[in-house]
Amino acid sequence: MPEKISSETRSRMMSGIRGTNTKPERLVRSGLHALGFRFVLHRRGLPGRPDLVLPKWSTAVFVHGCFWHGHAGCPYYRIPKTRTEFWTEKIAGNIRRDAAAIEALRACGWRVAVVWECALRRDPRQAIADLAQFIGSDEESTEIGQPA
């Protein structure tokens, strides 16, 4: 299947995609801050450089985009029809890296939460409430946003 968009246009579009301070991430930050939680952003030195770190609660939070982190079964995740092999390997690498980072954080004594983009799109208040409940609990890890 031929490419519908020129490589220059595709390059410009892809350069606009950011890894930090994304809309879902900002939504989680503002929601947690409004509930009184204080956190550090993108703390260096921790495996995977979590999006939010709550040192008081020994909790690290990752806000994952469903496409980029391969949220299986989610309507926001599908492999593009062009360059399928490239995208399959890229996303599989992201999944492996995520799993290694979570395992390393847990080995260091951190509690880990993963908030999926689809949960924030579906019901942001509920997703943030679930995250706040996890932060105050004794659970070791959680994943917020199971596919519908």
C-alpha cells in the first residue's frame, strides 16, 4: 500500500508528538494536585523515569498512551497498515522497556501505578479517584484503564 502522506509531512507530524507534559499526563497531575497530593515530575535516577513520583507515598505513576505502549484490546491501539513490521517491533520494544522499568522500581521498594489514556478519556474523574485510592492503600501496584 503506497504512503498517502509525503515523508516531509509525516516527519513534521511525528515531531509534534511529545513524550512529556502530554494532555493525559497534565490531567492526572492537576487532578492529584487538586486532591492535595504533591509530587515530583520525571525524576531522574529512577528506572523508567516515571511521569509522577510521590516520595511521601513511595509511589511512582506512569501515564501511558494506549498506542505507544501497546494497550492490547483497547480501541485506541491498533498497528498502522503501513510499515507494520516496524511498528510491531517498536511497540513491542516499548512494552518490554515498560515491564523492565516497573520490575526495577518494585525491586527498589516503590509502588507502581499505570494510568492508561483510555481510562482518562472514558471517565477522567473516576480514573483519578481510583489512582488516589491506590496511593492511599497498601497495594503494591495497579493498572487503571482496562479495555472496555
